[in-house]
Amino acid sequence: MVEHGTAGSGTGRGGSFGPRQVVALLLAVVAMVFVLQNRGETTLAFFGVSFAAPLWLYTLIALLVGGLIGALLSRRKRSG
């Protein structure tokens, strides 16, 4: 009989973190610190239109647009 998720087996929710979870947690902490330190309003001019918003919001928008572009460019064409 095979036991799944036993203590110390490295599977399940035993409380141990893998490398991906550690990196994700560190990135979340860094992002939170960035947001808390950049709450002041910044003005951005784009094609003659000015926007006023916190710097962290501009950064978030730029990251989302970059991720979208990366996802669209990494799609592979299916043959057939």
C-alpha cells in the first residue's frame, strides 16, 4: 500500500516550502514593500494626455502589459 502525503515525505501540505514557494514569497514581500514606499502621486504624460496616479499603479500596469506581450509572443503556431 502506498501512503500519500505522510509527514516528511515532501509531498502534501506538511508545511515545507519548495524553491518556487520561497521565491514567490520573497517576490510578494518585495512587491509589498515597493507599494508601501511608492504611494505618492506621480503624473504621467502619454500622447499629450496627463494621468495622476501612484507610482506603484504605473509599475503594475507596465508589468501586466509586458506579461501580456510576452504571453502573446511565446505562443507557438500549431501545425496541421
